[in-house]
Amino acid sequence: MTNRSYKTGPCREQLSLLPPRVEDYVGRDNPVRAIEAYVCALDLEKLGFRHAGGGIGAGQPSYDPADLLKAYLYGYLHRVRSSRRLEQEAQRNLELMWLLKGLTPGYRTIANFRRDNWAALKAANREFVLLLRELNLLGGELVAIDGAFFHGDASKASIKTKKRLAEQLARLDRDIEEYGKALASNDATEEVHSSSNEEGGRGNGGAVADKLAALMERRAKAEADLDRLKESGETQLSTTDADARLLSKRGHVVAGYNVQIAVDAKHKLIATSEVVNDGNDTGQLYEVAEAAKEALGVEALEAVADTGYYNGATLKECEEGGIVAYVPPPKRTGGLEEQGRFTHEAFSYDAEADVYRCPAGALLKPMNGVKISPAGRQDVRYVSLKSVCKACHLRERCLGQKADKRTIYRWVHEAVIDRHRERMKEAGAMMRQRACLVEHPFGTLKCRAGYRHFLVRGFDKVRGEWSLMALCYNLARVLNILGFDEFVAFFARRAAERAILRVLRAITSAIGLANASIKAFSAKLVRNSAIICFRFSTAA
């Protein structure tokens, strides 16, 4: 049986008459060419990227922001976000070499681009959504809204709350008291043994005094932090990232930010998004839905969200703003149901008579005045008669042991809740669709790409980095939906149109300068003619 050798490649020292080009290593359908086509179609100066218009000055020229944007898009699409890693990839990755045409920017240049162009990155993300509308990839009828926690570039210990600072002060006070007693005891011992060797130094008393001074310094710092919290009105103070907060959901605590997104139902594309540092989704529904309606360019929109977004005031805002919201109400009557007692849902409201009717048929009439809660909610009290409740056979199922009448609070805009409750009776299929829609982007970014944290600090820079994540998610998804050829052809047409517009603007500018020159020359000629005529008349 013949022995067969392994396949062997050419010798590394072998010379080649016609060396291969970098172009030959990048296939015609390589996705990196889609990044090239997309960035070339952008008007970076209009979007606000720094140095997009070039410039003349001393020193070396700056890098084209288009090249740095290409590097970041390639990196975020391939799970490479670190500026140092991107610097390394630019020197060894053939696709990135092709994309950057052999440029090798340093990690500081790469990092500064992301830091300084956060507003332009947000603008690029918004413009891509407008392109999705142009491509007819957005339905504009239904969006699913949800939020997810992302870790910030800060630890939990670096974020202080009023409770934590108060506990720290109490703990420091106890330690200071103990060290003070130890210092006093040590001083008394030294007085008794005053004949001890003076060369022994300060001994234990000096060490205790140093520790006591350190504790006093820590206490002063903690007290100053607590004063800062009281003056600012904030509930948390972050020493590392000023905008990061401790966010809690179902017992899981994260030091970071809450990312809100609205996903269009047609192709699961992110229509709009925002980064906040409030861990409670209540109150976010209207703002996100309104931003989605504006991004989609529609007059009316359906929005579906989970129970965490349920809030009467936001439902009212949505209704007034042309947004039909579907949010399952939270179950807050479990305790009464377990006791076998009637919840407020067992009482029917008669809008014409403005009364509630209890399960036994008795009426609860409105009281004069409106009760205003600390949050500003205005409620009307509906109260039953004591005499009726006292003789009612359902009393035990309706009233508590010490209560002698039943009271129901009705929001002054409760009709909004009633209409929403009726909609939710037929919204089962829509609620099942919600999870399929809105969990897709978060699942892709967090689980597949591993983007569970931000690399930068501060609202501005964090929002810029999130814009990169959302843009890359939409870009990759559109590339899969349209296919490589159609994607590249669309952006090639846009690049050609932009080039034509640029030429037309240059021609218009040149014509304007020429007209201005002609006008200036004519004005000068008129002035000279007037001077000549004046001199001729005076000479005559």
C-alpha cells in the first residue's frame, strides 16, 4: 500500500512575479463590502462627524472619519469593541486591511473617535431608520416596547445610596468610638508605665491614633457625599460613572443603564431606542412610543409592552397622542382573592348615574372633593351607606373586620383605563407576539454578540455606543433580508446620487461666486465712471 504525504503549501521564501493583491483575498460577496457601500453613501459632514470636511493645518493630516466609522462597524459586527483590539485587527485582519486600505490607526485615535462623535453616531443611527422607511422594511403599524439592563463601566460598590451612606456613617461611628476607647486605655497604660524606654517610639498608641485619624477622614468623606445627595435631590451617587445607577429587577441588581427599544413588527428592526438610568419602566411607555411614531413617520401607531409599563397617566398620554397601547394590568388583588373577599373589579360602574353597584346591588355614591395622592393622581371616593352594609348578607366577603362601609377610589380619568381594559380582552395573540418581537434584538446583542455592558462612561458616550450596537444590529438584519447584491446596489445608487448633488452644489457655488464677482466688477465700473464724469465736468 502506497504511503501518501500530507498537502503542503508553497515555501514562505518563494518569490512571486505577480504578488496577489489584498483585493484578491476579499470575495465579491464578502459582507465587508456592504460596510464599504453603506459608509460611502453617508454624508458624514451633515451627520456631524468631526473632521468630515477635511482641513488645512500644521502637522499630520487627521484620519478620515469614514475610515474610523468603517473600523467600528466592522468591529461591532464581529464582536470586537475594544480600541486596542481594533488596532491589532487593523494590522493582521485582511478584511479590515482591505476596508481601511492598509491604514493602521492607533488605539487612542480609535477610542477618541467613539468618544468625540457620540452625537454623530446617534444621528447615523436615526438616518438608517429613515433609509429603512425608504426601503419599505418598516411596517409602521405595530411596535413592541421593552427595556433591558446593561452593565456600566462602574462597580456596585462605587454607587452610593442614602441608605448605604447612613449605614456606613453608623458603622464608622462605632469604629471611631471603639478606637477612641482603645486610645484612651493606651494613654492610661503609658502613664502608669512612664518609666519605659523612650526609644520604643509611639508604640501601640501611635498606631491607634493613625487608624483613628483615617476613620475620621473616611467619615468626613461619607458625610460630604450624603450632603451632596441631599442638595442634588438624587437618590444615588456614583463616584466612577456619574450617570450610572443601581438598577434592580426581580432581585437582580446591576450597576449601569436601562436601554429602552421599540421594535417594528414587520422585520423585527429597531425603530427607535433610548438609554435611561431609571430602573423602573413605568412612565417610559409614552416617550418611547411617541419617538417610534415620529421615526416611522405615521399618525397612529399600536404599541405593545409588558406589565412593567402599566401606568394610567402614560396610557392617557398615549391615547391623546394617537397611540393605541396594549399593556397587561398588574395583579394587585391577590391578597383579597385569597381571603375570599370581593375586589374592586366585582363592583360595576354606572357612568350615567355616576355610581358604583356592589355585588349585592347596593349603590356607592361619590363624595364631594377630590383626593390627590403624593404622585399627583386625582381620585374620587365612592362610599356605601353604613346601614346598608351592616344588614348585608355579603358583609364578611366585602368588608374587613374593623370596616363598617366600603370605599372605592376612582381616578378622574378612569374611562381611559376602562377602554384599555376592554381592548386587553382581545389582545392575547398580540401579547404572545410581543415577546417574539422585542426579545429578538436583546437576545441577539446580549447572548450572541455578548454585549452585556458598556465600555464608556457618561450618558452622552453611552448613548453613542448604544447607537453603534443598534445600527449594527439593523445593518446585519437588513443585509440578511435584502441580500448582499440588493443591499450594495441600493447604497451604490445613493452614493452616486450624493456625488451628483455634491457636483451640483459645487457648480452652484461657483456660479454664485462668479455672479458676485460680476456684480462687484459692475459696481466698481459704475463708481469709476461716476468719478471720471465728475472730474470731466469740473475740468470743463
